Amino acid sequence: MSSTASHTDRLVAFLKKDVGGAGLSNDHIREFSKQLKELDIIDMSVSANAEWLITNGTGQQVLVQLVSWYTLGLLANINNIKKTIKEK
């Protein structure tokens, strides 16, 4: 298994983990990833990004914050605001 798959797999495993992780379903992970990409925050499918989110202390803090915003519905709201502004 390559390190690319390893970091991506570890990222998904963290996002799915019930204890000590986000506890997201596969559908939620896809939606979370899509929202981050649409907002031009980060593309989690890029190996270097997945590695940073999993192995770097700052990246881990960013990931936890983004997951918190997602679970509170803030990412969806930001995306709606962004779309509204673009359509004005």
C-alpha cells in the first residue's frame, strides 16, 4: 500500500471513528469533503493535504475545527452565503 492511500485511509478512518474521532458516516464524509472543496478551503482527496491533516499538529487542529463547523452546519451556511453573493 502506498503512503498516499495510507494517509487518505487514515483521514477517512479518523472521520468515521466513533470514539476519539468525528463519527461521520460515509455520506457525511463525502458531503464534508465536497463542502470544503466548494468553499476552496482544502481538497482532502489530495494526498499532501490528507497527510498534513493527519500528521501535522496544526493540520490536526484545523481538521477538528472544520469537523466542528460541519457538524454545526456552519460550512453549509457559508456555502449558501457564498452562492448568494455570486448570484447577486
